[in-house]
Amino acid sequence: QVQLVESGGGLVQAGGTLRLSCAASGRTFSRYGMGWFRQVPGKEREFVAAIPFTTGSTYYTDSVKGRFTASRDNAKNTVYLQMNSLKPEDTAVYYCAADVPPVYPYGNPHSYSYWGQGTQVTVSS
């Protein structure tokens, strides 16, 4: 079992930056694969980024490549999503997710058993 709590969302102008954090409970956090997803009203939850394996390799959806960076700090039981050069189309509720590896397909939200409550990111034009 793992519990996830996101933070760091907010309102930012286009071109700005935000860093989302996802704090996890549990001593076995380092063994979990992690993912970031986002959702806007009326649409399905969309894959953003993942660190699905204990190797630490990262994967991104095409629309955020070169702008977003996912990372994890196992000592702090926390994963991060650094978001640079934000665009209005990045506006969404962002969720972190976790499950026991291998998390595959890592871009499918149904591959994850544990979810945070979400944090709102709003990018103004």
C-alpha cells in the first residue's frame, strides 16, 4: 500500500514554470514505478510522464518532451514534475500514480493502482 499527495500546482503565465511534488507514504517507495497524468473536464486522463521501472528511466508524451522533467528522490519518498515553458494547453488537474513494477503499458492509467488527489495547474495566455 502507498498513499500519494500532490502539491505545487497553481496559476502561472504562459512561458512560466512550476514544479509539482508527489509525496508518498511507505518504506518501500523506491520499489514502485511512478507516473504523472493530467485531466481536463470532459476528457480522459492523459499520460504525461513516467518513471515506471526501478532503473529510473523516464518517458514522456510528445507534447511535453523538452519542457517537462520527471524525477524521483527515494530518500525523500517524493517524485517531481518540473514543468518549464508552460502553455495554456497544459492547463489541467495533474495526478501522480504508482504501482509495483513492471508498470506496463506505463502510459495507460489502468496500469496504476494508487493515485493522489490531484493538483490544479492553470496556465494563462
